[in-house]
Amino acid sequence: MNHHGLKAENRSEASYRFRTPECDVRMSVQFLANASTEGFRFRDRLTDRTFCLSAKGDEDHGCLERFIGAMAIARYAFRSRRHPVVPLSLRERVQTIDNDSRMIPPPPFERVMAAEREVVSDIQAFGYNPADPQQAALPTKPIWRLLRQDLYLNSQTTAFLIVHWKHTMDLISLVDVIPGDDTEWIR
């Protein structure tokens, strides 16, 4: 994914490799610190398609005009271990496990993302829309939250990967990456 008006953090992209019974997975994460952009617009590198996102992650509907905060883009590349290739979808279940006392934690949510050319990109964002008076009145002291993201392949009921994220206005960081029961690290 390319993003307009956002700068990648100086540190290198984090990368992890896993093996599941169905496929090999390469997870890479690009961190975008202190992001400020006019329009929440992205370009899919695989299809060259452009799209925008709403505050809730809806594509091309109710898109944010401005965003200030931090972002990370996790990219999951799959290589099937079965022939013929099994169609892949990635389901995420995200819940807040701790947060700044000044914030009301959002309810857990689930979303299914279909793989395009065996790749899925997941955008993590934590910030606000300065055009929204309620959001622009956020506390000046740093606010934060910790998230648990369970990731499932296709219609599996057991997560193949559990990821813990820390979100602040300045930075989104990866706290922990835990392989599921049938997932192993590839070193």
C-alpha cells in the first residue's frame, strides 16, 4: 500500500515468517509515525487501485478528509502448501485489552479480508479528525490503548496468530506476535 502525505518511521520494516498446515505466511509491518494527511487515501500496490477509508475502516464510503495520528500497515503474504491453491481469507477479531483511563474502549470487532494475489493488507490507525469538534478536543497529554488481534485463516475457529499492538498518537508499535497452536515460526 502506498499512502499520500505520510512518512515512514526511520526504523526498518518488521518482518516475521510462519508455517501453518495450510500455508506459509510472511508478516511485514511498516510503521508510520506522526502521520498527518489530507484525505485518508491509499493505493494498492498489487492492483494499482486507489481507495479511501472511513474512521470505522469502511472502504470508499464516508471517508476521512483529514487524519492526525499514527499508523502501521501489516501485510500478510501467503504461499499455499496445498495444490490446488486454497482460496484465502483473513478474519481478524480485535479487542481492547487496556487503555488510557480518559478513553472509553470500543467494543470488539471482527472483519474478513479476502486475499488478492495471496496478499492481505491490514491498516492500523490511531488518531483523530481535526475537522470533528469532539475529536479535536482530545486531551493534550498522550493517550494510548493496547489491542489484541486474533487472526484466522479461511473459516478456522482457532487463531493461527495473535498480535498485541500498542497505539499512541505518535506511534503504533508491535508488542508481541504469538503463533497459534498449529503455527510454527520459520527462522
